[in-house]
Amino acid sequence: MKKMERLYDYLCKLNPYTPKEALLLASIVKIAQVGGINRVQVKSSMIDNPEGVTPANVYGITFLDSGAGKDKPLRDIDKNIISNIRKDFYERAEKYRDRQRNYIENEANSKFGDKRTADKMKYIKDHSPRFLPFEISDATLEGFIATREAYKDAGFGSTFIKISEFGDYITSSNDHRIEFLSMVSEVFDYGDSNPKAIKGERESEPVYDVPSSAIMHTSPSSLLEGKIS
């Protein structure tokens, strides 16, 4: 709790004109992001398993006018506090990808032999490990599910979503943005990515125990723009 207070006080000094509630929310979601990297879990009386735990998901939305300091507090935390954590995350992510590349290449050699045939190269390309992002600002439905599957396979990392203009998504007629919001809400409500058919063929298995946190900003005026579908 004291560290939380120190982070909050630090943001207040750097952002004296940003509403205090927005700074508190920024502190909470960034702590959730860091905790999610190593799969911090919390006790829950509503989870029906022997451990009774669930990922510590945190979702927040702020309504601030343009220029009121929606993004700067998050940048302050990233630059001055989380930079080393981000660096460590990407080092671990690259080691994971190296392990996966070696595994896929060995699988391909077992299936197709040592020669670089077209079928073998296609197999390696189709099964290549996915890049693990530190945070997500937008994604297709397929990309979001595949990213969560990669986190699950890697054994670390969490889905951290930052949308600077949430109103643009609410009023958007772009189907992939609506699908993305739908998927984000499902992860929050059910704690996993439910199986879905991707491109009419691929089926996704449920993804459990991968935390998902989000911070969404919007100016009230942006909710009045565009077309609500």
C-alpha cells in the first residue's frame, strides 16, 4: 500500500493539472500490468476450483477532455519506472521465441526431413512463434486470440490494453474494432478466451490464467461523433 501511495504522489507532482482520480487509476492499472507479467493471482470466493484463485484483472476508463493529460501519466510511469521491467520482459520474450523456433524446426525436420522443401518451409512459417507485445492498442480478433495463446504457451506475460480514444471504438462502423472490444469484454467477464472459429477453419482453445488489464481514455465529445452501429 505504501508503494502505491508513493507512486500516486509521484504522479501528482509530475501532473499537477490532471484530475487526481485519473492519476490513481493510472497507478492501479500499471501495477496490474506489472503483476500480470508473472501471473499474480488473487483469491476469489466465486472461482470453482481447489485453489480458488483468478488472475488479477483490472479495467478502467477515464473521461477527460482533450489536453487534460490522459496519456502523459502512463508515459511517466513507463519512462521512469517500468523501463527496466519492459526491457526484462522483451529479453524473456526473445528467449521464448528462440526456444519455439528451435522446437518448430526440429518438428519440421522430423516430418519433412533435412531438405528445405516448400512444404517444410510452409510448415515452419505457419507455426512460427508469435511476437509477445508489452501492451496492445488495437488488434484483430484473430490477432488478439493468438497473442493470448502465445502468452499462455510462454508461461508469462499478460494482455495489457491501452486505448487512447475509446469513443472512436464505440462509435466506429469498423467491424474489427467492434470484435476487438467484444473479445476484451469476454476475457474480463469469463476470465479466458472462449473457443471461436477463426477464418472459417481454425478453432481456438480456451486460454486460462492469462491476466488481462486495460486502461481506456476518451473525451466526452468523441462519443457524440461518428456513427453507432
